[in-house]
Amino acid sequence: MTVLAPDLALLLTAVALLLVTAYLAAAETVLSRLNVVRALRLEDEEVPGARQLLWVTEHRASSLNVLLMLTVLVRVALAAVAVVLGVRLGSGAAIVAAVLIVALLSLVIGEVTPRTLALRHLEATGLRLGTPTRLLVRLLAPVAQVIVGLGRALVPQRDEVSGPYASDDELRQLEADEDEQDDELDPEERAMIRSIFELADTIVREIMTPRPDMVTVASEATLRTVVDTILERGFSRLPVHDPDDTDTVVGVVYAKDVLRQLAAGPVDGALDTVDSWSELVRRPTFVPETKRCDELLRELQTGTVHLALVVDEYGELVGLVSIEDILEEIVGEIVDEHDHEEPLVEPLEDGSLRVDARLGVDDLNELLGTSLPEEGWDTVGGLVFGTLGRVPIEGETVEFEGTSITVERVQGRRVGKVIVRHGLAESEGEDAADPEAEADTVNARGSARSSSRG
């Protein structure tokens, strides 16, 4: 028993080292194959372990450096154990056999198997290994940095990278600084990626320009009227409606087609006629208001169409949507020289907010940290309208658990502006958020659409 005990301890040590090698191989595979975007999606879905996985993917270079250091140390220790086992067996052939067996097991159990399993279940493996990997990286990153620094001292300074595992920017530029090893996302990048994820859950009704805000021209209008509308409103595409029914769109006219028509022949007589531009009307594209925005974007790209008319379940025209509207959901408001839009949110001196009723309820909830009901309507105006059950009157107020919304302006049968008050007593404390900064954030995002895009 006294003779077998050391051999058993060595065997258990070898098995433990093989398992550690397998873990390191699986973790390296996850870091090499799973990108930050996928990790951020998991974190956004609040999957357990996703936060740790996102951290190690954002610190990919440092994490891989630590894994490399540990892999070398473990393999050296495993080889030493194999040699000791061979020596205890008492012959040179036994030493060679022990080393070969350990090498074979190391390749099969410590490399091929864990890497294959990690590739087959990449996200699940990353979620399981994210926490221990983050702990190891935080503990051993300084040691790995010293070792990497020693190695870098032997590398010529030209085409310098930060280590054996360079970041994406370093691989592209080969001139990144030493402090730029990791791929940590900026807040703006995180917000944009999350917007891309949310695009699949956003329907056309939430981003469209509603029917009352659409600018259209009648099919029997003169060319002069079309030109004047284009110049006055600055749109490059105008829906064309039936002269007897403004809700019946028969086509779309493009400003570039009108310009081409004007440049092709005499202008004086053509401007006051209808026939001079009737052939320029293109066939309209109709989409349901419940279509997902990511699907619509692909369809518009495939069909080389920029503008689509939105209809409800009864086929009635309810608005229009453009590629620009969809892109604004990802990158924020795109303002050109023709856009003169009022801010969606305007802080007032008493701490309340003047809010454009077209602002999304979800955006107002995010701004105030509230949980106003979102089911059944998309905008603040819709929330007020639905709560009252009728056309609001200026000055009317609705209450929602500490949040009051007062109708300031009514345009026809639609709410235009409201005054929102929420937790004014709390907002006077030291930890209160800056309402102007929050309002600027919402205005920059441009969640509501105030005009049709051409």
C-alpha cells in the first residue's frame, strides 16, 4: 500500500491536469468563436451567466493571454507527471510509454473532445465557463501581462501588436497602443447593437409616419403643384392619392423623375398640365402595420424600394414608412437640411416635461423610470386617448401612480403636446437625474416620427 499510494496520487494528479487542460481548451474555443455581439444579445435577454461571458469576450485579448499561460503551465506539469510515473516504473521504455500515453490522452481528452463539444454548444459552454474564466482572468491578468511584456521585448517594434492574441483593431491596423488590447464596447455601440436586437420585436406601426402627418398630392394636380410641394416640404418621394379620396393612394412620384422630366423638354406649358407627369407615377408598395421591421428592411432592400404605404387589417391607409425610418431605430434620428422638427421632450422650469404626444410610451418609461401601460397603444397621445376613452380636451389630466399627464394642445382629434409630471418631490433631491440630459438623450434618439421621409 505504501508503494501504490504515491503512484495513485500521481495518476489522480494527471487526471486533474487533463481536466484542467480540457477546460482551458473549451474556454479558448468559446473566446475564439463567440463574438461580443452574441454575448451582448444573451446579456440583453438576461440569461444566467451572460454578464460574465460578455465581460470575458469584451476583454478577449487579456483572457486569451491568461488561458495561454495556464495551458503552457498545465501541459508542462502534465509532462513532468508522466516522466515521474515512468521513472517509478523503473525503465526507459516505461518513461517513453508514459509520455506517449499522456500525450495521446492530452490530445484526445484535453484538446479534440472539449473543443468539439464547445463548438457544438458554443453559447451554452460559454455561459457555463464565463464565471470561472472571468475570475481567473482578473486574478492572473497582471502575471500574464508581465509574461507577454517579456515576449514583446523580443519582437521588433514594426507591425507591433499587444500580444499573441491581438484585438480586432490591432489585426486590422497593426499599430494599436499597448492599452488597447481589449474589445470593450462603448455605450453608443452597446445601444446600437441592442437597437438591432429590438428591431425584430418592433412592428411597422411603432415607427411609421401616421396618416395625418403624411404629405401627398392628388393625381389630378398640375406639375407646378407637384414641384411646389417638393420644394416646400423637401421630400424626394410623394404619395399620389385619388382626387376624390385622399386615403386612396394610387402611386408614388419621385422628385428625381420630376427633375428629369423638367430637364427633358419645355417647362412653361408643362407646369400647368396634369398629363405631363402622370406617367411618372410609380406603383406603390403596401405593407401591413403589424409587419416586423427587420423583415420589412430586407424586403425593401430586395425590391429596391425606399417607401412603403402602411395599411391596417381592413386595408385602410394608416401611414407610411421608409428605409430611413427603420435605420433611425438603429442609429438614431437622421436630420437633413429640410428637417425642422421640434424637440420630443422639453424640460420646464418647474421640473415637469413638455412632451410631444407622438413620443413612444416605452421611451417615456425609460426616461422617467416608470411603468406606464403600453398595451393597446404606442404613443403618449394614444395612452391619454385610450385612458379617457374619447377625444381629450385641453387641460385634462390623467394620473398613473405618481405620474400625471396633462393635455396641453389638441390638434383636431389628436393630442399634440402634453405636460408630464413625475416624482417632483423626489427629483429635488441630490441624486435626481438631470432632466435636460435625459431629454437630450430622447431627442437624439428621435423615437417618434414627425414627418414622412423621402
